[in-house]
Amino acid sequence: MHSRAYFLLERDFQELKENNFKGITAFPVSEDLMEWGADIEGLQNTFWHGLFFQLKINFISQYNFVPPVVKFLTIPFHPNVDQNTGRACIDILDDPDKWNTSYTLSSILLTLQVMLSNPVLENPVNLEAAQMLIKDESLYKQEVLRLFNQPTQLRNNSPEFPKDQDKLIRSTKAISFNDYYKTWSGIATSKATEYYRSPCKSPGLKSHSKSERKIDNWRNKI
């Protein structure tokens, strides 16, 4: 008999299929759906566009009461990604108290996609990346591209892409996703912008009036 988490992840899988978010690929790599692989491409009209980053996502049977464990396997040179572990420092993933059961796999992947081109420089986990970005943005971009071609990668237990392409969907202080949401709500660089849901804030959630109502209206249509 399948767990509650299994059925919720089936729902999340269907959401990804239906929305086909641009630059996002995700697929289960275990029969119980507790382990996933994903690829994220940077947003259009940013220098991250065309760069793909592989991730590993592990759920537990208590999902969606608790967040999954998410790590970049291809680790970007980024102020908000731990260069040693691949952990993305976002509050909803680091602190179960910041997690909300309305968040889905789509929420997580869209959050990470936005994070790449919208780094938060306050309390960075990768201080070197933050300092370089502040001092010389052009040099930072060059370093990101250089390291992408010689990536720091967590190779152990990397998920393999399924042979059946029908199963493939194309589409240290933690940072509040609300920092990304404020920036992203004003740009329209990918299809993902149209479908964004569940802004996060640490501590707590704050209303964002008109922008947040757009999210709620989309959520009600699902």
C-alpha cells in the first residue's frame, strides 16, 4: 500500500507535466517516488540561460509535512549555494517551521531557478562568490562560466536519466524565498513566471497584495 507522500508526489509529477515549466526537468528515480533527479536551466535573458544544473531530491514518508532534502550535484559558483555540499540555502528547505504544505515540487524547482540569477548577498554561504559579485560582476560571470565547464560535482549516487523519455519532464544562513519573489514578480523571462506559486518568508509570510492575488487566482484554477 502506497503512502500519503506517494500520492502527493504523483500529484506533483502531474503538475509538472501539465505546466511544462521552461528550463525545468524532473523525474523520479525510485519506484516509491522518494528519490528524484532534476535539471534546472537559468532563466532567459540572464547569463545563466543555457547552463543546466543537475540536482538530487530526497523525500521522506512525512512529505508534505516536511520539506525534501535538495542538493545541487552540479554545484554553481553562487553566493547562496554551499560549494562543498551543494545545498541551496533557502529557508523553506532548511527549516521545517518555514515549510508550508501548499508548497510542491514545482515550487521548489521554480525557487531554485530564480535563485540562480537573483542571488541574495546578505549572509552568503559562499562568501567568495558574493564578494566577487559585489566587486566585479563581469569577473563573477566569467568565473561562473569557467567553473561550469570544470564543475564541482557531487558524483556519488547521482541519479540517472530514465531511458523511457516519456518519464522525463522538460520543463551559512538560509535565505527567504520572499527575497527572490520580490525581484521575480517584476520580470517575465520565462513561462515559469506565469505559474509561480507559494511565496515564502522567514520568519512568517507577508501579503504582497496584487502580485500575491495573482498567485492565489492561479492556485484556485488547479
